[in-house]
Amino acid sequence: MADSAVRPWTRPHDWAEVVLGVVALLSFLWMDTNDAAMWTMIVLGALVALDGLASLAMPGMIYGEGIQVVLGVLMFISPWVIGYTEFTGMSWSSWIIGALTVIAGAAALPVAQHAHRSGVAGQH
């Protein structure tokens, strides 16, 4: 693993999570939506972005990547659970961003484990 795995603010996986969260958070601006879909994407997007920022700041925080995976799954299933599948654009955004969040979180997990074993601050 590269030295960037243990330095704060350098991991591309976590930056991807922040970007995905911000895109989800703002997706209601360019998509046709209803209140349920809008607030679902705002809340889940904000949580994904905030957890990505926390992982960037504390690279040894392993559970942060697990939280990303869970948030990605929640975003992926939200069109069915919340009931906004009739809003095609918002549904596809949920499915794509959710899947990419799961992939980014799962890919970052070994990197976070390496940082944790290296004794990086923030490995709570």
C-alpha cells in the first residue's frame, strides 16, 4: 500500500465518496422529483459526503468504510422502499450513486485496514 493510504486527505476512494454524496445531495436540482425522493437523496447524500470527509480526515477509521457500504445499499433500495420509482431520473440516480458508493466503500476497506494497522491517528 502506498504512503497515501495513511496520510489524511489523500485517499481517492474517500474523495469519490464525497463527490458521490454531493451529487446525490444536489440531484433534486436537475431531476424531476417529489418531496419523498428529494429528502431521501438530500439526507443520504449528506451522510455519504460527511462520512467520506470523516474517512479522509481519519484514514484509520475502518468502520467509516462499512458505513459507506450500508449507506450505498440504502440509497440503492430507496426508490422501491420510499416509492419514487415513477421518477425515472431520480431512481436511476439512486441506483447508480448507491452502487458506486458500495463499490467505493468496499474498495477503500483494505486501504483503511492498512492505515489502521499502521497506527494512524483516527483509528477509533
